[in-house]
Amino acid sequence: MPTLDRFIAAALLVVLAAACADSRTAPPTPLSVATDTPPATTDTSSPAPTASVRPSSTGRHPADGSSLASCKDADCEVEVRAGDRLRIDKRFGVQRLTISSLDPDAVTIALLGFTGGLQAEGANVSVSSSCVNGRCRDEGKLSLTPGRSARINNLRLELPYLSGDHAILRLTPR
């Protein structure tokens, strides 16, 4: 097979593998491609970043991986990314937590709760109630930083690990 045909076949395999990979459940598998041309020079002075889940500050991976559904009972440790939504059992007075943003030193979390039932403590906390057409709810936000816990009603929130594109969030009922 001519070199160009092997190169095209290898490139198609890489594209197909990338399209089929689900980065939330398994790290990508490195592919090697045999070619007749020598490889490009690689700088080995710093390790390449990996797509795997990094351990929390306790030296382990999050107990519940990236399963956001495990937080329904407000007792979980999960990897989160911006845009992730965690549904919480209504007995805690919180309907949903949404990871609004991940900054280098804090995670901003949007809160949605039941009218009059949402109380929060932590950094940059704001909570307000609103009613539209007889439907009322509480909305708010707070910032969470590594090393400092926050509270929403009877839930404790901690951030054992924070990186540029993901964090490990721990919820525990109080």
C-alpha cells in the first residue's frame, strides 16, 4: 500500500476513534500510526496533560466518578464541569445545583430551590425569591473555593480539587 494511502487510512481511524470516545466515561486510548517518515521532534521537558480524572486532594479519585445522579441524596463526591446540573432530593429544599463557571481559584454554583426554603452560607452568596403567574421559587448563587466549605440548607459543600476545566465537588447532608 503506498505511503499516502496508509496515511489517509490512519487519519480516518483517528477521526473515528475520537468521534466514538466518550470523555466523561473513559479516557481516550492513545493510537500509534506506522509511517515511512520519521516522527517529528518532540519536547519531553514537561509531561503531556491527560484526559483522565485527577485525584482529589485526599489522594484518590472522586468516590462517585462523574455520575451526577449519585448526588440526588446529597451524599456524593463527583467530578464536575461548567454547565453540569445536579438534581437534589426535594427534602433538602434544593431542586438543582448548576455549575455556572470554573475559574482558576473558585467554582460558581447557581442554586434553584423552593420559595422561602433556600438558605446559603459561603463566599459571594446571593439568594432571592420570585413569583411568576403564581409559581414561586428561590434562586441564588455562591462561590466555592478549595479549603473552604459552604452550606445550602442542610447540605455541606466542599471542593477538594479544582483545575482549569473540572473540579471535584463533595456534598454531605448535615
